[in-house]
Amino acid sequence: MNAEQHDVGVSQVAAAIAEPARTRMLCSLMDGHARTSTELASIADVSASTASAHLAKLKELALVRLHVQGRHRYYSLADKRVAQALEALMVIGQNAAPTFTPRTPDRLQFARTCYDHMAGTLAVRLHDRMIEAGWLVDVEGRDYRLSESGEALVEGLGVDVQALSAQRRRFACPCLDWSMRRPHLGGALGAALLQVAIKRKWVIQDLDSRALGLTASGRREMAGRLGIDVEMDAGPAGAIASRLAPTLALGYSKIRRSP
């Protein structure tokens, strides 16, 4: 691709994302799950026909993928790079201020998914704690590796560190959090730790948004195992998550569609 073609490609993608309905669709897919055009039309507050036109344009520009299962058609982000680009645009899109005051809704600000890893206040605290405790070691300012004690901690949570290291993606890296404007943990390790939190029911995923609710057991486990103080208000989702955990887990397993 020559320079002129590259410029045209960037402008086309930027124009596609700039349309508010398409932005809402793309952001709703940042949790890594697929949704139907009907669901995306409702999220974007547009008609079914308008949603179909938007999705056709996003698919043409390789921003979303179409998955056909029998009579059902689902859409997901094309890959994690699209999610990373959206997260970066969210950071840029917020006006800089001398003293930063987060304006993200409480439920999303506290904890949410960022494609396949955790973001928000809780994720930033986890990142900072792992650095402070020496479990994560900075590698030339752009990546992380686990220290010996960090590897023992992570493997104690059931994570296969060797398998993660063999993946064709960055093992662990800082990912700028758009609500906190500080890094949370991305890469294969960040994704694995989110799965640990979900499997152990430390957090519960909302069925209709990217928000994560912190459970009572999650607060205890994170304090005891990781030394993270999460006594702050976890928002409405966190307040009821422990009571609804069994119901949410059952319902989520029925409606989830993997890309």
C-alpha cells in the first residue's frame, strides 16, 4: 500500500467510526462478544434497516466480522486491534484538564471489560499493586514480565504461564485506561486474569453492557490474595452482584455467543 492509499484508508475508517450510531455499535462490541443486528440496532437507537446499512459499511472496512450460525447472524469486532484503537480514541476524545476528574458512569468507571481484559478503577489498582509488589517487572518501558514471585502468584491462581508465553501476542503490557488515564494490564496475562476473576466469581459480567460487578467474595479474595483495598463503592452492579451471581451466571451462559 502506497502513502496515498494509506491516507485514504485512514480517512475512510475515521469517517466510519465518526458516525454516532456506528460508534455506539462498535463500543458495545468491545466486551469481545457477538451481537445480532437487532440487538445492535437497539443499542444504537436506530431502525433495523439503518443498522444493517451501518453494519455493512463496518464490515466492508474490516471493523466487524459476521458470524452465521444457522438462521442467526452475529457481529463482533474484527479483532482486538479494533478494540485497542477505540480505547485509544476514547482517551483522545476526552478534553485534557489540569486536574482530571473522571466523568465515566460509576458502573463502567469502577470495572469493565476492555475486549478480553479488565479495565477501570479496579483494573488500574490491580496493575499498580502488581508493580508495587514486584510481581510485574518493566521491560524497556513498553512490556512486562513476571518476576519469580509473580509467576508463583499467577500460577497459584490456575494460570498456565508457559502457555501464555507461547501465544502469538504480547505477554503483558500497559494499556491506557480511558476513564482513569492511567494504565491497566493488557496482553495475554491481562486476559487470563480476567478469566480467573470470572471463573472464581470475583466479578460478574453485566448482560447488557461492559460493566463488571465486584462480588463480596471478590473483595475478600483480592484483599487476601493480592492485597488490593477494594472497599470503595463498586457501584450498583457490585452491590447486588453477590446475590445475583448464580442467576446471572446461568443466564449469561445461555445467551453468550463467542466470536
